Amino acid sequence: MNAIFSPRPLTPPADLERTGQGSHQTTMARIQDLLENGFPLLTFPADLEEAFQRDALPQRERHFLVSGLISLLVYNGYLLADLLMIPDMFWLAALLRLLVFTPVALLSLFLFSRGIHPFHRLMPLALVDVLMLLGGVGAAASLAVVMPFSSSSMVYFFPVGYMVVITYGNVVSRMRFWYALTFTAMMLGLFVITVMSMASFPPRLLWPISSMVTSVALFTLCANYFMERDERRRFLRTLRERSLVRDLTQAHARLKDISRVDTLTGLHNQKHIQQHLSLIWERAWRDRSALSLLLIDIDHFKKFNDRYGHTAGDECLQKVARVLQDGLRRPGDVVARLGGEEFLVVLPNTDASFANGVAERLRQAVESLQVRHESSTTARHLTVSVGLVTCHAHPDLLVDTLMQRVEQALHQAKSEGRNRVCGLDA
């Protein structure tokens, strides 16, 4: 049985695996349409139908083997009912059950489990349903053969056995609906033939037994329909979720490609922070949460470069970058180098009071480095000016507008003497 129980790869629709965006969108549109409008005939377009059948095949094959063996035990257990209801034909019932049907069924199960069934190549996707249908018909035929020959007074209740066979085919074996419908029609036809072949069948029992067999046939057929419908819906949802995961993975890969870090400082670069800020802005608008930006500029950095050289300037930028990065304590806070001596800090879900505390902490952290800056007119060591802006995102406020406001806040901090934090409303 290893050939049956070993996992098999899922075969999704062909255009679901293509990289072309158009075909992928088409498949997703078809899946969404099927989920919204339904599929009353329990069938998909050809490629989706084949993918559905192949996806369910390994589990259905295993279920067929297990349920087949259990059903054989139950089938032969009904020899006790044969003994009690038709003792005069018990020998024939035992012969049919033990020496005809059971050996044929076991041989078919064995060949199927080994993957060498003669019909396997002819109908690889439909073989399970065909074998289930033939097995059910064979079990019912053994009943039909015995009943006309028995003279027992209990034989007239024997057709109730068709209810068990129908229940097995429609519910236990989980045949696909159209096979189950064919199987049910064959069972009802066999039931009618059996009853008609018994000339002495009591009229008083005809209606009760017929109504029970017909009701079981209809109820189990309805159950079969709804089970398959739900299974098909789960398959479509799985395809849709897999597609969403694929889209997110590809989007993440694209973002990763453009999310290059600044080679000098190791911080995110301007391209990344623009992408990140757009995402944070959309989230803030959706969540109705506050968003704060800090624009940080090293005071008199050109004079620093002129006095100490560009190598010292690069080392200065690296030190400031490390201090800013270390000063952010929440996972969602991000700092990036915009270029030159400017840095941008994005603080999602942060009000003005908290953002002001972060800005002041970062300013003090840079000052505590005590990097000599004898050309500065602000202090004898390195300092920074910080512009701060806080807002609640709304459709009328653009990210570009927010950036302009934080630049104005930085300009105000510089005009007021530098080495300070100045905040403005968005």
C-alpha cells in the first residue's frame, strides 16, 4: 500500500503556476466567480476540475482501501441476518458472500493497493468511483439473487438491506455525486426488479418498504451532494489562499530587492524608507492611529568635513547612525539615512508627547558622544537638530505634505539656535 499512502504532489491549474500576471489574474477571477455564484452541477472548468480530482486523489484512495475492508467485514457480518431471515437459503447467501463477492473484492483491493489494477491506466482519476460503484452493485446483486428463491416468511423484509448498500455507496464510500446518482438509480432499479420478481410479495408491505428505501436513497444522495459541494468549496478557498500567499511572497521579494541599506551607515536608504512610510501611512489611515516623523540633521556638518576631512566625516555619520538605531526601543520604529547628514525616523502609532520624548532622547544621545566639533557655532562638540511632526492619517493629507511639514519643523529648530527639538502639527 506504500504506493497509495505516500504523499503525492498537488497539481494546480496550469496557469496558476505560470509567472504571467494575466493568466494568474484570470484563474483568480474564475475561482472568485465560482465561490460567489456556486457550481450547482458540481463541476469546474476542465483545468480546475482536473486539479481538484488530482488534489483529492491520494486521500480518496486511502479512504477507499480502509472503508472497503471495513465494509467487507460488515457485509459478511450480515450472514447472521441471512440465517435469521432466510434460513432456507442461508447456504446460497454464504456461498455468494464468502466464496464469490469477498474473494473478488479482496483481489480488487489488493491490485488497487499495489497500483497494478488493470483499469488503473485506463481511468486513473475515476477508478476509485468506478470500483466503489461496482462494489455496491455487487453487494446488492447478492441480495437480489437470494430473495426470489427463499420461501421464508421473513424474506419480504429482506429488501431493507438495500438501504444499507445505498448508505454505503452515497455516504460511507463518498462517491462523486454523478457516480452516486448513477449508483442510486441502479439500486432503485434493482430493488424494483427484485420486488416484482417475488409474485407473492404482500401488498401491505410494498408501500412501507418502498418508501423507506426511496427515502434513504434521496436523503443519502442529498448528503452526498452537500459533502462534495463543501469539499469543492474548500479546494477553491485553498487555491485562493495559496495564490494570496504567492502574491505576498512575490511582493516581499520585490520589496527586498529595493530595500537596500545605506552602505556607509548600515541604515535603510531613502528608497526603502519611502516605501516603508507609504505602507505605514496606509496602516495608520486604516487603523485611525497616530503617526510621528523625526527629521534629524547634524549641525554644521559641512564645517566638520572641511576641518577634519571626509574620512572623519564618514566615521561621524556611522557613530550618529548607531546611536540613532540604538535609541529606538520598539520593533516598529525605523530610522533611515536620507542622504548627506539627514536622517528620518518613522514612529508608527505614536502621539506627539511620546514622539517628543524619543526625539529628545536621540538628541541627547548624539550629544553624549562628545565628538569634537571646533568649527561649530552651536557647541564645541557634535550636535543635531530635530524636526518633529505628528498627525492622524486621513485621505486629504498626503505623505508628501507630511514630509514638507517635518522639513519646516527642522528648519524652525535650526533658526531657533540648533541642538534642539521643534515640533509642528500636520
